[in-house]
Amino acid sequence: MMAFNMVIARARLDIWLAASSTVVAVALSVPPLRSVIEQSMAWHMVFQMPLLVLGGWLSARAMPPLVLMRRLASFNQFGLTGFMTAQVIVAYWMLPLAIDRAVVLPPVDALKLLTLFAGGMLLADAFKRAPGVLQLFFMGYWVSMMAWLGIYFATTDLRLCNAYSLESQINTGWGLLALGTALGTAWLVSIFRKK
């Protein structure tokens, strides 16, 4: 009975955290908070985008297995399809052109919200299915991509996004480097906890 209560409490916490992170991330895309991501690339890429992925991740963890996910299980052996799809989604929204469009065009921003949330859901399912070696491959890719992009944003003299200043880009670069390091560390801690 105590174990059942713990499971219920954890599910409620996941639902509350998923709802909170998603509501905050979506609120940044609508007035009056939209001005925050319109003025700061760091708020856009280092805060809002990861919150959307986290919201999707926590939502997938809190929900019972969806019928759709069960039907797609044969297409997601070892989480490969989920990892690859999430990778394409995240890599696309890291492009300066995509960021500019999301700032200027509300329909593109709505697409960003939906795809990053869906990417988080796919990642949660992929991590459940994937062995540690496969997780290491994709985590290594994401951490190195964020670190490289962060260092490039922080050290280049070129302004890559038309919507943001060079100073905002530099701050975002250091933020992406810190975020990539934090994600890699969190994954390593979770692996060692399982052992």
C-alpha cells in the first residue's frame, strides 16, 4: 500500500511539474511576456526551449502509456526513432534562421512550441526503451552539439540572428555551454543511481 501511495504521489508531482514548465514556456510566447524572448536570445534558447522539452518529457512520464505509443512501439525499437526525431527537432530549432522566424512569425513560434513539446515526449519514451550504450551515443551528441554551438555563439564576432544583438548571442552561448554540461552531468548521475 505504501509503494502504491508513493507511485501516486510521484505521478501527481510529475503532472504538476509538467503543467508548470509547459505553462511558463507557453506564457513566454504570448503578450505581455513575449517581449522577454523577443529581447533576449538567452531566454529564448536557454530557458524557454528546454522548458518545452522538459514539459513534454514530464507529461509522457506522468501519463499512462498512450495507445498511439504502444502502436508505434514496433517502429521505435530501442528508442532509435524517438531519439532521431527528437534530434532533428532540437537541431532545427538551434538554427539561427529558425530562431529568427520564431521571433517574427507567430505561427512559426506555435510550431516551435508544439514540436519541442512533442520532442520531449519522444525522448522520455526513447530513454525508457534504450540501453545505456545507445543513451550514451545520443547524450554525447547532444552535449557536444550544445557545447560547440555555445562556444561558437560566445566567441564569434558575427551576429548570427537578425532578431538579437551580439551581446545577447554571447550570453546565450555561455548559457548553452552551461546547459549542455548540466544535462550531461544529470544523465551520468542517473546512470550511476541505477547501478
